[in-house]
Amino acid sequence: MRSSAENPEAYINSLPQERKEAISKLRKVLLENLPEGFEEGMGYAMLSYHVPLSKYPQGYHVNPELPLPFINLASQKSYVALYHMGLYSSPELLEWFTYEYLNYSKRKLDMGKSCIRFKKMEDIPYQLIGQLAAKMTPQEWISTYERSVKR
């Protein structure tokens, strides 16, 4: 479900009601819990929470003109997806999250390398997502990212 929305509000307003509620609530959780220094915007046709170029002028190695992505949030065809790059590049964070997930959901974790998929909107563990968002500062993410890219 590729979006042409130019800002987070337009993106959310384009969604069906059930998805609009879930994405809005996830957005609120992220904005309330992300450490200072991350910026919200649009990236890859979804909501983006990234390190702005003003704080990390090198940008994303795939395209240095883009800010360094950290978390993206999207309504896909059959699920809501939360892409968390820190989970992909930090084994300790991934281990913490997969362990804690068991305390917040009766469902099996549906996850790819950085993508957490929620097929049932009522099963989204908002409190856990807030804790996850708060776990890494922009500087910690930059350091983790640079260690991963320079391997």
C-alpha cells in the first residue's frame, strides 16, 4: 500500500478507520517515548522517525541525501508494520524485545529482520513499543549504525 502522502497527518487521514486508529496510537506512543533528537517525517512512503541531516550530515549510506532512518511505521496490505532498524543491528536489543514481547502478547511474534507485523490491531502492545522506542538515543543509534555499516 504505497502512499503519496506528503506528511504524517495526510498519511493517517488516507487510511481506513481501523488502521487510522492503530497508526495514530502508535504514532502518539513513538512521539511520547522517542528520545530527543529524532525527527518525524515521511520516508519510503511511510511515517519515518529518523536522525535529521542537521545532526548526522552523512545521511543514510544507501542515499546520503536522506536522513538516517531509525523507525518507520506503515499500513501494509494485511498488517501494520513497525520497522525498527535498531532491532536489526543490535542483538542485545533484539533479545530484550523478543523476551519482553512474551509478557505483552498472547500471540506469536511475527517479525522479520527489522519488521514487526501486527495483523490484529487489538493485539498491538503499545506499552512495549513505547519502551522499545525509548531504548536508544540518536547518538547510540548513530554509533550502532556506523559499527554495522563499517563491517
